[in-house]
Amino acid sequence: MKTANEKQLLRDILKDTNPAFFKWAINEIINWENETMPANNIHIHGNKDRIIPIKNVKADYVIEGGGHFMTVNKAKEIGQIIRTVV
């Protein structure tokens, strides 16, 4: 996150997130053992994601400077990728 607005948005999201849900979600991410990959799936990932580091994934497309919040601050780049794939 780079701007004060993005930081405030994240604070608001965290404040409004149910703690039990947050705990459940983190556990599911850590322990996910998916074995089925849909044929039409694409993985877009940021190279600066500190929650799910790029070294832990096999992305089809990498957003330079994209972090876990990149759907907010890198939406244009993500949209361009989606439009080329669809």
C-alpha cells in the first residue's frame, strides 16, 4: 500500500472483519491442499505480496510492484490481463 487512502481502507477492512472469520480464512490458506485445477484458470499475482510471497506460487502473470492489495492499486494492469485472456 502506498497512499494514505489505501492504508485507511485496509484499517477499515480489518476493523470490520469478524475475528473468527479472519482466523478461519488464514487457516484455510495455510492448509489448502487443492488438487484440482480448472482448465480455464489463470493466476495473477504481485511480486511484492508479503502475505502470499511470489516464491510460494506459480503465477501465470506477475504484476510488477503488486501486493496483496493490488486489486485496488493495480486494477488497470489486472484488467488488461483479464481482457487479453477472455
